[in-house]
Amino acid sequence: MRSDLQIIPVDHGKTKVFVVQDHLGLIPQGLVLNGEAIAVLITLNRVKTASEFQYQMMRMNNGLFISESEIRRIIDRFDENFLLDTIKFRDSKRDLINAYSSLDVRSPVLSGTGYPSDREILEKFIDEILAMAYGQEKPEGGGTVKAIVSPHIDINIGRRVYGKAYFCWPEKQPQRILLLGTGHTLENGFFSMTTKHYDTPLGLLKTDVETVLRLKKSVSGAAAPDDFAHRSEHSLELQSIFIRRLIGNADVGCIPVLCGSFTEFLGLVNRPHDYLQVTGFMESLSEIARDPGTMIVAGVDLSHIGPKFGHDRPATSLRKEAARHDQLLLEALAGGDILSFWAESNRVKDRYNVCGLSTLATLLEIAGPLRGRILDYEMWDESSTRSAVSFAAAVFWEP
């Protein structure tokens, strides 16, 4: 079975079904599997030969004989729907990567679904979100705004928190923006950079190509060999429309960086920077981040709890402990304390699936001494999956 699929259990009346989500788009959208199909897929993962699979299938069917041709038909049916890690799937994936690599511009994925695709309607949509925070006093830190943390959850769900984050945009435009996001589908590397410009309904958000190329020379094995992870990633796309609206006609270049999972570092080092494979890249990134003309924007969510995210308990029974974990991470974040942030992450071994863990850790490692303030926090419940996601907004100033 493919390891990059998200299979979400959903209560459908009195039965449970499983919705398959494929970031590559090879599987038809909305493919639903029943429990029997999932059991067969799990069985395929556990056996090594066709005869073993045949034996297990007969056990599952109370000893009913299943022929080799029927076994082949089952496997072929799964392969046709790109559920299996086969030659057919790998060839199709390689074609997608090659096609994307040849492009100069990254097209929006959520335009028209996650936010309006019409320019004027989108401008009004963003302005209304920002207006929600206009009646409040702008937080003052006694210095230049250096970084903001914004959610990347669906904008209509997190609009209040998005508004709090981008309400803090500095009046003086930065020279460049280091754009950090969660690489949910990033493979074969801890980071992924792209030289592609991000297209939006408001116009291109231009990439600082020269700086990205310079960064790539310092990668030393820390980054993915391609930028394919940016193709369908929403964590940066949802920031791009706000940034594009706020910079107006200013000549600002972005450096889009996706951060992959750091969970393999947990228990091994006192802080991510100490992990040798990422040390050199973080130092190069820090040199850019600490430049006075650079502003940092991080698009992250926090805890992901419930059956949708692999827990055997509903979010309601995990909510209190996950919120406490979030609070400790946010306190360390606001204090610029990477050691406490990492110690808390290590304590729970990422039990609550904080998808912004690596992105926030990178921010703390590269940004230098900052003073921060948590602006808002929310946890959203998805009743159909008995799951929940938390997210926050924060702002940081240079001392």
C-alpha cells in the first residue's frame, strides 16, 4: 500500500467508511473504501507472497476458497486506482514530478475552493478578515516587526486568527520575506525550496530566485532533490494571498521553504540545530533571516487529534491535554526559547501531531533573539471524524 495516502475514518450513519485523500491527484477525488477493502489493503502490507495473501484472504472469508486469478483481480483493481506502491504508480509519479519541475510558476490549488478566484472578490474577502482585527489596538513590541505566525487551516474556519496575525503587518514593507511552511507531503529531505513564483488571483508573488539558488548550494543533503512538495501544499499558498494583498505594488521577493518532519530528531539532540544533517542549512537560512531587510512568515497549525490523525480516542477525550501541550509550546515560542520548545516536544514524542513542529522549531533556530506575543488560539472540532485541529497567531519583534 502507498505510504503517502491519507485515509480518514468517517462515520456514515451506523457504519464507518474510509475516505482516501491523495495529494498527487492520481486517485479520483472522493474515493471511499469500506472496512472490508481496508482490511484487504492492510493484509497486503503484511504478506510477502501471493500464496500468503491467498491464505489470509481465505481466513478472512471463513475458509472460502479464493483462486489465484481472483487474487490477481483484487490486486489489479487496487493498482488501477493507484492505491498500491507499484511500477505503474512510480512511473506516474515520476511523470508528475518531471512535468512540475519544468514550470516557472506554481499555480494555485485552492483558488475557487479555499478562497475566491475572482480578484475583486478576493480583495474584499481578505479586507473583511483584516477588518475583524482593526477595532483592536495593534500590539506594540517597541521594535520592528520581524516575524508573524499564521494558521494554514481553512481560512473560513480560522478567519479570526488569520486576521489577528496579518493585522500586525508592518507599515514599512520588508525587502524580502522568508516564507516558512509545513511540508505535509515532503519526502526525501528535511526542507524543500523552489525558484517558482507563486501565482495568485491578485497577481504573482515573486520569488527571490537568486537567494534561493544560493541557499540550494548550502543544502548538503538536508533538502529534497526537487520542489515537487510545493505543488499541492496549502500551508504557503494560504499565506501567499494575504502577503500579496498587503505588499501591494512594493517590490518584495519571497523565499519559499517547506519544512518536513523533525520527529526523527526527538530524543537524539537537545535542539534541531544539533542534528548534523540540517546544521549547515540552518546556518545559511539564519544568515538570511537575521538580515534587517528580511521578515519571516510561518504558516503552521498545532495539534491534530482524534481518529482522523491516528488516535484511538475521540478528540473530546484528548482536547484538554493537547491544549496544555499547545500552551507550553506557545509559551516557549513567545519567549524565543528553543530548548524549552524542543524539550516539551520531546516529552510527548509528538503524540498530538503538531504539524507546525518543524516549522516553528526552524523559526526559533534561525531568527535570533526576538520578543514575541501570542495573539490568539483556537481549536476546531470536526464532528464527522470526531477529530480536532488547533491553531494560533503570533507576532515577533526585534529587540
